[in-house]
Amino acid sequence: MTLTTFLKAVEVSYPKGLTNTEIFLSNEDLVPVPPAQRKWKAWNFVAFWSADCFNVSTWVIVSSMVQLGLSWWQAWLCVWVGYGVVAPFLVLNARPGAIFHITFPVVARTSFGLWGSLWCTFNRGVMACIWYGVQASIGGSCVLVMLRAMWPSVNNIPNHLPASAGITSRDLLAFFLFWLISLPAIWFPIHQIRHLFTAKAIVVPIAGITFFIWSIVKAKGVGPIIQQPSQLHGSDLGWAMVSSIMSCTSNMATLVVNAPDFASRASRPSDAMLPQLLSIPIGFSLVSFIGIIVSSSSQVIYGEAIWSPIDLLGKLLDGNPSHGTRFGVWFISASFVLAQVQFLLSSTNISANSVSAGCDLTSLFPRYINIRRGGYIAAIVGFAICPWNFLKSSNAFTSYLSAYSVFLSSIAGVMITEYWYIRRGHYRVRDLYHTRQDGWYWYSYGINFRAYAAYIAGILINVVGFAGATGRSVPLPATRIYQMSFFTGFGVSALVYWSLNMLFAVPGATSAFEEIDESNFHFENEMEGSIDSKTEYGASS
């Protein structure tokens, strides 16, 4: 088989009659989602977030706040405020996906340009692959606890790997098993994996509540953390709470940017609005509350607060636990395995996922990669990078992820301003798939300089503060700005983008808000021929 024959064989489905340039802009996963695949109803979004919030990261998010010196209720208030504040941003950016049924890489073309959007999807796709592996590593620890509950001797598997590997044979086995378990879920299209989220929304909360009650009963109370007062006062307390709120907000930055990916599958635009606006703060706050109580109870049981549920479950297996304890640990750890599988598919904190990785990589190589293939590429790369090594230096890795949220907030600032304040809901969907210079999104050689100037400005305002976060000596105001990095990055990029559009108007800019596709692009008929088809059809929203 020649290389040409092989490349032809692995091409994905795309509209016929396109030029090579147009093929680079479209395939079956980049064009608007057809009506038959718009299956996500309001309760699917509720189930999605109810399921998504039950994960290890949400469970322990309060721990860093308490260690800063906050009381439990101050930390919990920060969780409510942080997720409550970020939810409207996510809903605002999800709107074009829900209206026009297109994913993030295509929505990004409206603001950054046909070719300019590739940088946004590239750096998002790379991070998706990295974080897929990191979350799989956490999932591996869940699998290890589950295996220990079934076969205690698993804990004694001899190590045959050198110290330079950074992992033992036992832990590598658990990581590989979790990685293997997650692969079948990637196969299913987005409109079908909603059933997995529904199942998790039932099973995992039951496990979390069971853990909650079990810990209280075993500790004969809720433990001392509930009685622990705040150790901070005045401005120190205020800035500690601001920092804690921002940690929650930054954790959602990737989901704010990628909000159109799942919203594109909404049956109606309203299904992706209010359900997400309410489910995010309620779900994440309730899970973090369970984490607080369980960790507080662990201090009574073991003499120290154990914030990680996986570490606590592992301690319950030490010694000679009863059959009932082993079954309980197995059920709860199996639920966390399911939680991490969804994490890989849908979302993580300051992170990535296979669905969004698939969407991003599809836009980079649409002739050969669709969402499914992109998801498997993310899984392979996530394994190859030996992600357990990233977790060895958690402080450096956390600093990197915090900086990454600055990039994402600047992208979100441009995208949301474009939709709500520049063209105000007006789209030309057909112009998203061709490179004619009269298209709205061609800008200058396919790149919108306004968007990039705003994007860079949103990053620059946080650069000095980031240097301080890495240990450099910087002025206090720069540190304060960086502590609010999501809002400063978003606000500056939005303001600069709006200002530049006032000075250099773009085609389609209007003062009247109306969500309409002025090109009358229609998916089914366009797929039968070229994107440049002159036949007009009513846009479906």
C-alpha cells in the first residue's frame, strides 16, 4: 500500500466538491450538528453537572482554603461564590453553540478568524492530551483501592521497575487498567454518552452520601474542623477569600471556553442555559460540603484530617477490615472510577477532556481526524507522557495550570464580547467553512488582529503576578491582580477587543441583537454538495 492510498483510506467523511482549502475547514464533526443528534435536553445538562461535580478534585478543593487559614464555612462560601460567579460566563459562551449547533473550534473562528482560531484550538488540544493522562493517573489510584478491596494481596505486588520510572509495578498496573477501562467510552458520539452521565448522576451521589454517613457514624460526630475558627482577619482574610474564590473560577476556565461543545447538542437553546446556570454552583458546593464533613470526621478516626477520599479509603483497608468495610470501600472506589471516566470524557479542573480534545484536534486536521479519533489520540499521548511524573512536583504543576487559566480567560473574553456586543447574535454560518475574502470571518488573511491584540493584552496584565507566583519578588499590586487573574484576563481582553472593534469595524457589526444565521446555511443539503452551494434554507436553532 502506497502512502497516498493509505492517506486516502483514513480520510474521514466530509462534504463533496470542496477545494483542498475548504476540506481543511470542515468534516462531519465540524459542520453544524444535525437535528437527529441534538439529543441533550434540560435534564441531561442537570445530570451532566450533577455527575461531573462528584470527583476527587471537587472533594478536596476546600482543603487548600482551610490550610490558608479560613474556617470551614468561609471556605464553603468561597466555593458557592466561585462557581456561582463563573456559571454565567459558561452559559454566555455556550449560547452560540446552542443556537447554531457548532462546537468551540468553529465558534472561535467568528472572533479569531478562520486560521487565527487554530492557535486557540492547538494550545487547548495539547493541554487536553496532558490532562487526560494526569486524570487517568488519579483514576488509577481509584482502581488500586478498588482492587485492594477485592484482593488485599494486590497491595503486595512486587516492584520490578527502576526508581527512574517514577512509578511502581503495582501502580502502573492500576493506571493501565483505568486507562483501558476508559477507552470504550470514547467510541460513542457526544449525543449518546449522555446516558453515561445519567448513570453516574445516580450511582456516584449515592456513593458520596454513603461515605458521608459512614464517616459521621464511625467518628460519632462531624469532627473538629467544623469547630475550627478562622485564623485570618482583616485584609488578609479578604484576600485569602478572593484567592479561594478565584481557585474555583479558574478551575472552570477550560469549560467556559469549551462550553459550545456540549451545548451544540442541545435540543433547544434554553436546555443549555438555566439548567447549567443552577446546576454548577449547587452541585459543586454540595460535593465540597461532603468533603469537608468526611475529612473532619477522619481527624477523629485517625488523628489527622485526610482530605483525599482515595487516601481515606486506602486507610480503611489497612489492617484487617471486615467484609462489610471492604464491600463499602469497593463500592465507593468503583464509583470514583466511574467519576474519573466521565472526567476524562467531559471535564476536569483547569484541565481537558477527550470530547474537547477530539473537537480541538479535529479542527487541526479535519481531513483525517474526527472527534472519536481525536479522543483516542489524547488517550495515547496521555499514556506516553508518563503523567504520574507531573504529580510529583504538585506546586510547580499547579502554578502552570493557574497560568494556563489566564490564556483561557483571555480567549473567553474575546469570544463572549464578539457574540454579545460586536455582531450581537448575527452569524453567517456558511462563511465559517470557506476562504472567500468577502466572508465575515476572513478578516486579514484569515486572522483577526483585533482578537489577538485583545488576547495578548489579557495575558500581559497577569505576567508580572505570575512571576511572583513562581517565587520571584514582584510588587504587591501585581500579586493582587494575578490573584484575580480570571477576571483581569477576561476583562482586559474583552475591553480591548470591544475598543478595537469600535475603531476598526468588522463586517456584520450591528447595534440590534438578533440570533440569526444570515447565510441560511442548512446542514443536510450542504452535505450533499459543496459548502459553496447557493441553495438557501432556513437556519435551525
